Amino acid sequence: MKKYRHIPVLLLALLLSLTACGGGEPAQDEDENTEAGVAVQVETVVQDTIAAENKVSGKISADNEAVIMIASTAKCTAVYFEAGDQVAAGDILCTLELGSALANYNSARIGYNGAVQSYSDQKAVLDKQVQLAADNVSNTKALFEIGAASQLEVDQAELNYSNAVAGRNSALTQLESAIQSAKSGLAQLDTALENVDPDGNVLAPMAGTLVTMSAVENSFISNSMPLAVIDGPDQMKVSVSVSEALVPKITIGSQADVYVSAIDRRFSAVIRSVEQAANVQTRLYTVTLTVPADVGGLLSGMFADVTFFTDVSQNAVVVPTEAILTSGGTQYVYVVEGSTAHCLEVTTGLTGNGVTEVTEGLTAGQQLVTVGQAYLHDGDPVRVVSGEG
């Protein structure tokens, strides 16, 4: 059994060789290491500014967009423009058969105007009755002062006045209710026939590009989807939804990176607004960014990847992320001093685009191994080669 006595010692040595700063690959032959050293590439550690990156997805839309809805089902008799056409404000996009809807609208308009006029007329009559009752109270009190009227007559005059006021208020409340009912019905028809003239022509409310057009000649239009969508000539915008954790870190006026894969275009956009109330269903907050006017090729509905930069750290030690190795939760890097590699444990902070902040363990000016570090052990001889080597 004595021949197995050294096995635990060998296992312990093997485990130590696999811990942090132990390297990820077996070292080269001792004679080869001594003569040539491990080939590595290095770069000088510098201080820079780094910011945390937060990526979310959003959509492109026109900064000025008109959505035309027709809430009443109707037959389309003519179509004058197609999706992609340029339209001017007031152009007739299509014509609809809206005879019954227009008749209902005109009837509702007449009803509303009649309710307003009735309120005005009735109020004038009721106000006059209240004024007569008030005058009667004054006259009766004057007669009472000279003994020509009794207290009972004064009380009766005041009661008549109170009844007149109460009657007027009750009648006006009913008339106001009738006006609101007529107004509500008219508003619904206004929505159903917005952008439609008395002849059933659907008019463009603004100039721009006709992005969508669902009307088809001799077919019925749907009241559940937009009949047409017009993008204005102004610049585009990006809308994204972010969590409550990110909202406090977003500043209006700062910039974010935007990438639109549909046109393979990357650009910077300015944060224009941040909603202060979350969406009831998603519990997310809408952030709107303005797209620079010189960015072309964007269309409403395109998806965009937006990167917000937060938690900025200035004058920080920033290194390539791939230079940092990890073992058992410990992070470490290799630096070169003379022709020898030394392993240094580090503490990291913010992570940016391919770079990481090192808060402890590394200082500016040191020669950091960026290629070949996975093959090193602490104290290994090295030879520095160029990027092309």
C-alpha cells in the first residue's frame, strides 16, 4: 500500500494547476518555453470613459402621422391613390357610399342644435319667472313695512321665489342632460365620418406619403382597421418601451445608438421624451427618440434596436473584455513585465461595447496580454508578437 501514499499530493498539485492564474492549456515544453517563450500580443492599459449599455427593441414611425378610421361599414365606389403615393392635404383618397350614415349625422346635428336652442329659450323664460318672483318678494316686504301686507303674505312670496329657483334649476339640468346626450351622439358620428365630406369623399388630412390604403373599389371597407395611414414629410421617430429600473437613468436630450436591420443602418438619435406613467398592461414606460433628418430609407413599422448608455464612469481603467479570464468566480488578467507574464486578480465594473471597466488590480500603463492569455501560467516566459504575427 505504500506505493499509493503520494497520490493525494499529486491530486492537490493538479487541482492547483487548474485554479485562477493556472492557465487554460498545458504549458509548452520547458526547453521550448525557456528558449522562445509563449507568443502573446499586448496593449498598453489606458484610462477612458465607459458607460453601461442597455439594449431594447422599438419601432420606427413618422414623427407626424395621420391614421384615417371610418367607424361605419361602407362600400367603396372609387379609389384614387395607392400605397406609396404622395398626397396633398385635401386630396380625395377614395369615395364611399355613406347615404344612411350622412343622413344620421345630419339628423344628429339638427338634434344637437335644437337642444342648444331649446336650452337657451327655456333659460330665458325661467330666468324671467325667477326675476318676477324676486320682485314680488321685494314688493310684499315694502307693503308689510307700511302695514298693507301681512307676514303670511311675505312668507308666501318668499316660498314662491324659492320654488321658482328650484324649478328653474331642475328644468335647466334636464335640458343640459339632453344637450350632452345629443353632443355625445354627434361626437360618435363625427369620429365615424372624420375626414369625410358631405359627398362621401375621404379627404387626406395632411400632406405626405400614403403608407397604407385598405380601400378597394366596389368592396366594403372594414371599420376595425385604418382605411389609410399617411406619414408626414417631417423626420421619423423611434418609440421603445423600457422598464422602471431604466427610466431614472434616461436623460432627455442625451443620445442613444439605433440600428435598423431592414436597411442595415446605424445612427445616433436624441431622446426627446420619457412618459411618466407606465402602460397599464405592460407596466413599461414609452421613450421617444428623434431620428436625424439626414437618415433616409426608413419606413413606418420597421424594427429598431436601441442602445441606451447609462452609469457613465470617467477616467476609468478600460480593457478589452476578452482579455479578462475567469476561474471559479475569480477574474484575472495577465500582464507582461520584461519577458515574463504575471497573473493579476482584478475586480470589474461597467461593461460596454466589447470593453470592461477594471476597478481594482490593474493600473494605466501596464502591458496587458490580449491574445494568448489562455495559454499562460504565472511566471511563464513570453515573447511579444505583432497583431499580424
